[in-house]
Amino acid sequence: MKNFKLYLYILLLTGLYACKPSVQTPAPSHGSADFSRYISVGNSLTAGYADGGLYLEGQQNSYPSIIAKQMASVGGGSFTQPLFADAQANGSGYLQLTGFTATGSPITASVTTNLAVTGQTAIPGFGNVITYAKYTGTDLNNYGVPGIKLLHVTLASYGNLNGFYERLLTGAEGTHNTAYLDFITAKPFTFFSNWLGNNDALGYATSGGAGDLLTDKGTFAALYSAVMTRLTASGQKGVVATIPDVTSIPYFNTVTVAAILAGVQKANPAVQALFINAKSDATAAGTTYAARPATANDLIVLTFPTAKIGTLVSTPAGMLPYGLTPYSPIENQYVLDANEVALTKDYVIAYNNTIKSVAASKNIAVNDMYTFLNNLKAHGLVVDGVSLSSAYISGGIFSLDGVHLTPRGYSVVANEFIKAINTQYGSNIPLANVANYRGVKFP
């Protein structure tokens, strides 16, 4: 009887384990897409730019390279990038975190050794262009060019004006006449990603509205349509991404009017306000602007020298504390004021409507980074056991320049592209493990 009970107990245990549900993981599949030759089109984000520069580690962790690694299991081919050589691994130079002040502010320093900079070339009517060691490979899949706008894609002379593009071209600086759109479509490809258009808004925003201009909406639409027509000319499939809201990135959210004023008031309780140069978007560059008190709706750029607040500066009214009187306001380039924020958002929304409309007309997948990054700012994200946010340094997503991404950030973006691809084409490209990629590198 005792043996029978033991036998019954074993049977019950066996049955319990036999009834345990199993998780079925769908097999990797390319769906209706062909990933055998994938190319990536875009600007600094596509190139792997990070920490204020383009360097080897950033290139190696670009979101297209991460996508390509995941595509390998579903028929993806080799993916070649214009990597800097090991001896020139620091590329253009970049920022590194060296420590923190007693109050917790980060201390950064520029990396200036083992650069790929070869010199400067004077271009008549334009100025000096920094040049970099040439990429000499015979194949190329990552066509990311830091600084490029849609306005530049059909400009034949652009290779003479941007050293990051120049290094991809054969021939000497000053002699180039290959438009970017012709360059990226010169060889056959089966699938593409396109994240052009960011710089058509970002340059204006990061200059505080005092330098670069927003690309005309109609011009943007015409050029984006032209790019997509060329990329799909032979029936290729692909994925595009929308342009982020500038207010979603740490470059405009780390230094705030409230924080600066709180610090000033702590030192001098009598101080009631900061003053900025109030700008009208209809005025021409070089106009002298009236000053007004800063508000929470004004965005202070990450590069603003906070230590300058309150220091005595020479004004027509005499020596006055910087930023604390209407006669010594914070300069235009350090502030994206409320009107400029609204203007930039309006243009970005128009650009994104174009991107979505053109993609829909060609049955192309859309990765909505505008919505994703706004959600990240509002709610944060936990993926592969890692907590992420849009906070500067601690958030893990954004690099030290507050605009571009860390390797971890690029892996998150790569997964958003992959999700869009899988949804559109019925493929099952595995997602990258975000935990395998680093955030900001601490000293």
C-alpha cells in the first residue's frame, strides 16, 4: 500500500509537470521584406554620433548597425560602415565625463588625441571646412552624414561643404560634384531606413533661434517626396522615422529658468527675475531685441554658462550683473523662447505629417519617434530590466551633448525601428537586448 501511494504521488507530479504550459517563441522570419542588402540614410543619429562628436565606438553602436545585427537571423546580409581606423578611433573628438562638482554638476572634457582630423580647407564664399581621414572601403551600407539636411540632398557641391560627407567620396576636397541623393542610390539595395529631416528643425532650435533657419514646409515636402521616390524606385521596402519634438531632449530640459533663479535667489534674496532677449520670429537676424523677464516656457540650452549669471558685464548703462537686469539680458543664442518653441513645434508637426503621408502613399513602415520620445519624457521606460528616461546623464538614453544617444539609447531606437518593420511587413526580426549596451560612461 505504501508503494502504491508513492507510485501515485510520482504519477501526480509527472502529470502536473506535463500540464505546465510552454511558451512558444515565433521563429525569426523576414515576412514580405528582403533584407539581403540593407542601407541606412540619415544624419548624425544614423552615423552613430554621440557625446558631441563622431568616433569609433559611437559608429560601432549606431542604430543601423544594431538593426543589421538583428536582421542577420532573417536573411540580412553584411552591413559595412565607414569606421575610423583604430589609430584614429576618436574621430572628430568628443566629450567625456571626468567627474562632478561638489553640487553634483557634471564636469566634462574634450578628447583631443588619436583624432581623424586631417586639416581644414578654405571654401570660397563658405569658410573653412574640417576634413577627416578618408573612408577607403569599396562597399558601404551606412550613409549617415552628421549635419546634413533635406536641403542638402540634391546639392552637387555638398561634398565640399561637409567633411563628414567628403570623407566618403573619392577625389580631393573642393572637387566634389556628387549629390547625396545620387550617392546613396548608386548601388542596388533591397531595404532601407530613412531618418532624414531632423536637422531641418534642430539647427534652428539648438542655435536658440539666432542662427540656423527652419526649412520651408513646402520645400521640405518636395524634397522628402523626391528622396522617397528614389529610394523606392525599384520596389524596395523600408522604414522611415518621424522627427522628435525638440522639447523632449535634455539639451532643452536640463538647465531651467526656475533652477537658475533659485540659485540666484539663494545667494541674493532680493533678485526677483532673470531677463532674456525677447525675440520676434518675423525680425531679421542682427536685430536688437527688447528684454523681458524669463518664464518657465523659455528653454535654456544645455551649453548655457550658468556661472555667468550675476557676473558684472559692461553695458551702455554701465557695469551690471549679467541676466539680472533688462540692460544685461541673457543672449539670444542661449534661449529658445516661448514663441520660438511654438514655431519649432509647428514646423516639426508639419514635417512629420509629410513623412507619414509620403510613407503611407508608398506602403512604407513608420517609426514614430516623435511620440516615442515624448512618452519617454513623460513616463520613462523599463526594458530588459533597465530603467530609462530622458534625464541628462542619469536617464541612460542621451549622451553628454544632450541631443544624440548613448549605445543604450541607440539600441532602444533600433528596437523601435524593428517593431515598425515587423508590424508593416509581417517579419519577426528579434529585438536587441538593451541591457547589453552601455549608457553614459562614468569615470
